[in-house]
Amino acid sequence: MLPLLLTGCYTDFEPKLDTEPVLCLNSLIKAGEPIKVNVSHTWVYTDVKGEKDHSVKDAEIRILANGQQVNNTYIAKEGDQIRIEANSQTYGYAEAEVTVPYALSAANIDYDIMLRSLQADITPGQGLTGRIMFDIKAEIDLPISRDKDHYYLLGYNYYIVIPRNPTYMDPDTSSPIQSFSNGHFNTSDPIFSEYVSDFENTLGYESFYDNAFFSDKRLAGASRKISFGFNDCRFSVSKWNPDSDIMGCGYKVTLNTISKSYFDWAMYFWNNENGLMGELSDIGLAEPFWGYSNVSTGAGVVAAQSSTTVTIDLKNFIQKTFLDFIQQSNSQVFHPQHNVEDGSNNHLTHTSTNDSLHHEKRAACDRSQQYCSSSLLGGADGT
């Protein structure tokens, strides 16, 4: 109703802004990787030429780790105090500092895999063609240190391993005979929406979709299990020979400890792009949002993160589900929901939507593997 009550008029104009461009620094420093810095300059929104090319040709960059100058091959370490300085004859000087946070020493994960449906078809001489749908519910331990505030980002990457073997390729299409769809990331745990106000919750505003930022603000100094999951996951096979293995697939779940600058930037981004005040400012009913920056010029973000990764491996669950169906089909043992479409038994089809058909509970702990998740912060490495 609100837009219907508002009236107004507008006109095009070219603002005469007396501004000088300044240096902009962006860097997401990851423990265990070289430091990458993106140096550019600011430009006015209406400056089409500046928007196309805002590189800085004469920039000199200096990186200091714990007070000592280092070169561009330096590998950032947990606990490092990183200072980035840039100087340009054209755009002046800029600097920023950040401390690389310590990763969690270990991350333990418990997860349940619940089969939602199975559709499969066996044809002699061609193998099995089918699809399973399933959900995953997971909990990850979050130990809390009481010495200072901490900030986190829970992310993930999904994977499927395609062997270099013609057995796994369809000769007619030259495509893999198996595929994995990762479904939807479920971050309904209230800890992921600490920055969403009660009023915004009432109006249906939601937290980040694929990037779960949170702090220990609601944890009151106590360790806690963080709940998340994946809904509507799907794995399909075509003309699969059960004598060969199912392709490996699953998720690399990464619990990142992040710098306050990364968290503060994420809060600005959400409020501006997804929050109520951002929408109101877009239509002139609230003050505009100023971009967050921890750089001396007020342009750019220098942030840091360290990662601990655990794996949700789906291979055994998927292979057992299909093999159980094949075994039942061969022995002519069918559940009530099974359907034999061809009376000759040469062509067997199974369809099930029983949530309790197959349920697997797993636990995993990975202390060493580092696998950085995708992030929202745009930096020199394109992440």
C-alpha cells in the first residue's frame, strides 16, 4: 500500500561534484596463501570513462607482516599482523591493517542423510538408469574462546569426481553417466540471522543465501553446535553397470574464522542489498547507506580469514541405495510402493517417496585439509 500513497516527480540532472579520486585497496588475505592486493581508484557514478578503466598505473605497493616488509611470495600465517600501503603520484596514499585470525583446531561434524525418493529402471544389456532425491541435516561443533569477539563464515563447495575411464561416459552423448545436484543450502539456525531484526523477520526478510556469516554474539561464551543442511539434493545415473563404483561426490564444508572487517563489510552489504533500511533508502524514505571501509581513504576493504574444512562424503550412501534396489529387484522382493511395469520381469521400475526408506547417520572429523569456500568479498583473486 505504501507506494500507492506516495506521489512525486523527477527530472534528469548532471550533478557538479567537486571530488577528487582516491586510492582504493581490496584484499582478502587467506592463511596459507600468498597475499594478493587489488589497487584501483574511486570514480563518480556518472563517470562512464572512469567506470570502464579505474586501474592505477603508477601504484607502488608495500606489504608488511608483523612490522617487517615482505615480498609478494610471502605466505600469510595465522596471527600475522598485515599492513598494506599503496602510493600513487596521481591518486595519493592509502593504507590498511588486519590481523589474520586463528583457525579452529578441529571441526567435528555429525550428519544424517535421509532418502526422499528413488526412481530406477533396469534394462538388460544397458544397466540401471535412475535418480534419488535426499536431504542432509548436519551439525558442526563450534568451540568458543573467551578472550575476545570472534566472527565466522560457514560456507561450502560441492564436488563430484569423474574418473578418466570410458566406463563412466555415455558413448552416445560423450557425457558422464552420473550427475550430482547439490540442492539448497539450509541455514535456518537462528545464529545465521543475528543481523535480521524482529521487524524484518516479520516482513519475511532473510539472511544470506549461500554465505552464512555469524559471530559469537549470541553464544554467551559457550560452545555450541551449529545446525545447517542441504535440501532437495539429487544424484542421477544413466546406463550404470553395478560392477563399477559410483562416482565420488559430496560437500567440503568450511568453517572460516574471519576478521572483523570482513564481518562488518558483510553486514553493510546485507543491509544495503537485502535489508529493510536499504530498500527504504532506495526510494528516499531513509538516509543512504555509506559503504563500509577500513582503508584510510574510505575506499575498499582489507580482510582476512583462516579455514577449517570437513567433508560430507555421499558415495557410500548413494551406491548402497542403488545396490539395495538391484538386489531387491533380482530376488523379486518388492516393497508395497515398488511397481513392476513389465510382466516379463526384463524391465523393472521402482518408485518410492517414503522418507524412511533409507537413512544414514555419519560423523566426520578433518583436522588438516584446507579448502577455501567461495566468498562475497571481491578481491584481487576474483573471490
